[in-house]
Amino acid sequence: MDPLNVLTGNYTLKSKTPCDLSSCTKQEVLEYFENSYSLNESLFTSVAAKEAFYMCPDRLRLPLIFYYAHTAVVYWNKMLLAGLVQGRMNPEFETMFETGVDEQSWDDTENYRMGGAFKWPPLEEVVEYRRKVRNAIRKVIADTKLELPVTMESPWWALFMGFEHERIHLDTSSVLIQQLPIHLLRKPQDWRSGPITYGEGAGENKMVSVPACEVTVGKPLDFPSYGWDNEYPECQKMVPAFEASQYLITNQEFLAFVESGCYEKKQYWTKEGWQWRNFRKVMHPIFWICNKGCLSNCGGILAGYSHCQQGMNGTANGNNTSNGNNTSNGNNTSNGNNTSNGNMTSNGNNTSNGTNGFTNGEQHANNNDESQFRLRTLCEEIPMPWDWPVAVNYHEAKAYCKWKGPEYRIMTEAEHAAIRDKQVPVKCGTSADILYHGDLQEKYNTNLAYTTNTPVNLYPPTKRGFYDVFGNSWQWMEDHFNGLPGSMSHHLYDDFSTPTFDGRHNVILGGCWMSTGDESSRFARYAFRRHFYQHAGFRIVQSVDRSDTLPIALVCGLDGSTEDVCLPAGTKIDPPMPSTNTQLAHESDAELKAQLLAEYGAEQGSLASQLAQVSHQALQAQGSNATMALDLQCGCGRLSFELSRFMKEVLAIDYCQSFLTVAETIQDKGRYQAVMPDGKTLAVDLPEGVNQSRVNFKQFTWIPNEIMNFDLVVMQGIDRVMNKRAWLLRLWEIIVPNGVVVIVSTKGYGADELKAHVENHLELTEAKELSYAGPKGQIATATVTIWHRK
């Protein structure tokens, strides 16, 4: 059951229903936690070889050891922010496993955050860490007073955040495991593979008409279940009439696209999609297996690995265990070169067993199948299940639509709401969400009803005639991911959604067979980069009248343009909207010039020089060392350079890349010039007498655990961050015991506004109004507060 001893609790592949936050008991919370923790660990029992934990299944992702540890670290980090625990369990682990990667493009440097040579700890130490965190959470649940309802302001929200974060990684880690070589894996206990076919087969994928209607997208703020920030609040959208395929596009349907050579025909691909296709050299979906040696996009020592190898026998043995040399001891043996004995066997001609209309999903096939393709599931290679939904990325889905006909596209988020059955009103509480229905697994292949996809006709359709509206496979949407109108990030996880509101991530909806918890909710909204794979498929859609405005949410860039949008000719859409992550707007040329002017416009008495003096005096008054300083939201670096006059090291961080690029240019070349809106040139010189070699600029969208132990922290960007509370919560932890925190605001954000967020750990030393020279010589005033640890 557990060959590598990765379980710290019970083994399970059965998912519990989430808690009702208006009425849950501590026992129910405990049971849901145990189930969340155990589900994720149980997935990792599919790994049969310890060395597989240190391999990179995807060249742009981290090794499995990271994802096994990461969820436990997030629990601890969020509980610490919420005040449920005091201090660190393991500072090294809580830094190393804090944050994964969101690669910017398919051709990014492999594992750019940690690097291929990064030294990971032994598996046994990580297992023990998970065990300690598990026991600590049990104690937190037992010892913390539970006040109902649990709301976003409750410290218990941090626990539920951890539960659902764990379940997200159950889904995403399963895709990574599916990319590993098959001989490194085993089939876990109680693995429930879906049938190959059902009944007479799926048959024709007919188009179903949907009349014009109004739909609701989003979730009420007071709904009594946990939700991620991007799910809130509710909003209404008008949906014009459209037609959509009753089924998700199947492997059988996609085969025609592949056999037509469309992976090599530029006319079917978007610009970005064609660039991706040529870089990856793909010829078919990632989990299809042929015999032509297609590279599998693994990283590190697996960089040359291919699932597509001639002679593979197409099945996993089901009880594979490892002897430490990447060979299995069952009836599917490997010679160490990822080839096998080729002993394919067949149980007949793919007919049903005559008892329930199913064709067994574990039967073997022969080499005379109608095509040379087989399918890689999470831990098996099986005959191609033609009636299962095809798993593709956004680029492949869009290319298929273009090949199918110029009128076709994929679905929008509002249209997905329109194909659902009539929903129970949200005023009815959790019963309004399918996730809480007792017959969930009877209606949808989700919540681990099966551990693979299933035929698209297996589950009953909606009243309108759509199958797999929820479950089986995630569904790619045309919409860019963005916050709903009025949405706000949560202070405990400010960067959960907002970094992806960039026009480069597309919405996925509906959940898949592996989705549990919030992922299976009617309110779930997730997104991935368009080249990403995540058990996702698609439907084809066509508008009845393209002159009707399509309800699509697109995010425009700083110049008003949109990326990789390709809709049928004549499609009418509303103008793309800016990202709801207002911090991204600071990357614009106008914002950059305004920042430069604010920092360097005054020759004498600038805010930066005045603030550096105040900070130095505060250090001396506190008796602190002048060793390490953090310039938080450093902008274009003026204050960072001023601090280098008396601090030995200055770490300067900002979320804005354009600001940092200018700061580094000034640091390296000593000068930067910019033409300002009035046509005049602003020449910025490195201030005299500073020691720029002491300054290190870095980009972060949050305060990571890797930055600690500062004598001085100066936060000069409180006025421009979206979620002030999120940036304030960790200030106490990152300073030394006698360290100083200085917060400055030019908009009057002072002690009264700050106390509610910092007073648990920081005490006000002094508050003052600081006069300084503005860029045009005018005298301005900033509010400065100085704090020390309690």
C-alpha cells in the first residue's frame, strides 16, 4: 500500500464533503482536514521509486518532493499569519517549500526558481515534517475556540484555506505524476479505472441549442462554504443564443485532426499556439502514446525521455513495487532503458461485459488496433479509449476549432453557466452547491468517483442535453482570467489569484475526475497558462448571431491590446478590460515616469533623503545595528541608494519589473534618462556618496520566507499596494528583536489605520509628519510611523 512510507495517516481515495461554515463542529473540521491531508499523501503512494521524487516530470516544474512538502508548509505559513500558531516549525523547510513556479512561457529556463542542481532534503525528513504539521493542526483544531459562522475574517479561514489548497495540489500533482516514466510508478490500492466505452458508444457529438438568457457568475460573499478570492462576488451577464457540442470533444474526434496533419499546419493555430507547437515539436496530445519517440517535456535527467517508444506493452502491472533500480518486479519488467518485453495480450475485441454496458478500462489490446495510439493514464498505459474526452491545452483546443470550421470557437464562462441545469438558489445555503449533494458521484465523474476519465456518455445529461457539464475533464474557456467586478484578494494569500490576472491565463471550469472540495463546486474558477496541461478538454461552440455581443472577459495590456485572441470573423465583443490587479498597471511607461519624477525630481530635500535620515535616527534610538535593511516597494531605487550610505546591506524588492529595471540601470551605469510627458528630458544620476554595491534588487509579489533578520525595514510603497494588510502581516517576523520598521505614506495612512493590522506584534515608537521637497520644488508632507517589536 505504501512502499516508500509517505503516509502520515490513513490511506484513502475517498473524498469527504466540505464543511458547512455556518454550522460545522470541531469534529467535522477535524475529519475534513484528515481527509484532505490523507488524500494528497495517498496519491503519492503511486510513486514506486524513491528517486522519482527528485526527478522533474515537467521541465518547467519542480520535482515531486517539492509538491509533497509544499502543502504542509502552506498550512503552517497561513496559520502563522492568522495567529493560530506562534513561531516556525522548520524555518528551512518553510522557506524551501514555500512557493512553486508559474513559468512565464513554454521556453523558460528549466526550474528557474530553484534550478536543476538544487539540493533537496531526504524523503524521510520531509515525511517527518508532514507528520509534525499534521499533529500540530490536530492540536490547533482541538485548542482553538470555534466561533460560527467561519468567515473570511476568522482565523479558522486559514485552516480551510490549507484544506482546499491541499486539494488543488491533489489535482495538479496527479498531472505531474502522469508525466513520469511508467516504470517508476505503481497502481495504488482501490484504484478505480473508468470503463473504455459505455453502451453503444458515444456516437455523433451533436450541437445543442441554448436560447438567449441571463446568468449569474460568482459567489455571494456570505455563502457558508470556503471559496478562493477570485470566486467572489456575484455578477450577472447576458448570454446571446448559441450552440455547443453535447459532449466534450473525444479522443476519437481529435484523432481526425491529428491524422490530417494539423499539428504541422500553421493556418489552424494562433500566433502564440504556433510558436508553442514549433518549440515543443508536438504531433499529438501529450498523453497519447505512439511509437515515434516523441519527447515528453520532462526535465533534468529525464530530459530525453519519451513515452512514445516502440515495443512498450501498453499496461502497468497494478502492483508494481520498486527495487531501487527503477525496475519493477511484477509481470511488466523494465530493462532500465524504458523499454519493455512487449508481451501485449488481448481479452477479445473490445466488447462490453454484458452486465452493465461497460467495457473494462483495464483490458489489454493488441497491435492491430485501428490506430497506433495508446493512452497514458496516471499510472497505466491502456488501449486508446476513444470515447473519453481528449486532454489538451488551450492552444490545441483552439487549433481544433479552427480546423473544424471558421464559425467554431470554445466556450465562454457565461455560456458555461448557461448550459447548467437550473441551480438551487444560494439563499438555501450549502444545498445550493452540487458539491454538497449526496448524489454528486452519480451525476458526475468528479470527487474521485473514478481515478481516470470516463466515456463522455456515461453520466446523465442535463435537461437541455449536455453531458459532463461538471467533472470528467476541466473545460478550457475563451475568457482570460480576471477578478470579478468588486473582487478583492485575501490578506492571508494576496498572491493566490492576482498575479494571473495578466491576460496570459485562461479560465478553466467544471472540475475533473480528480477534483475534490472547492474544485468540484459550482462556484469554482481556476486558470492556467495556455500551454499548460491539467486534465482539461473542451467543447466546440458557435454563436447563432455573431452580431450579438459575445459575453467574453478579456484582459487588455497596458497599451490596450489583447494577447492571443482568435474568434470567428465578425464576432462582436465588449472592449477588453484592464486587469483587476491594479499593481500590474504600474508597469506602464506613464507610471514609470511618474515614479522616476517622484523619486529623483527634487535635487535637494527629497522624500528619499529625508526618510533615510529618519530611519538612521530611529535605528540609533533603538540601539539597533546598521547591518541589514529591507527597502519594501523600492520603486526606482532612490531610497535604497540613500540607505546604502549607512547600512552594510540593502535588499530592495518591488513587484514592478519596470521600476526594478530602471533601478538596476542607475546602479550599473550611474545614470538614466527619460523623456517626460512635457517633452523635457529627466536625467537621473546616481546620488553622490552612496555605496551602490551594497544594494541588491529583487522582484517579489509577496514577502517570502527567504528574506529575514533585518535591522531596518522601510515600507515606502504602502499607498500603491492593493492589499495593504497582506503586506503588513509579516513585518514583525522579518526584523530582528530590536529592529525598526518605518512606514511612510503620502496619502495620510498613519498609525490609526495601521494599528489594527500590526499591533499584535509591533508597538508604535513614534508618528510624525515629514516635510519634503516635491519634484517641482513644492513642499509636501508625508506621514511616517516608526515601530518596534513587542
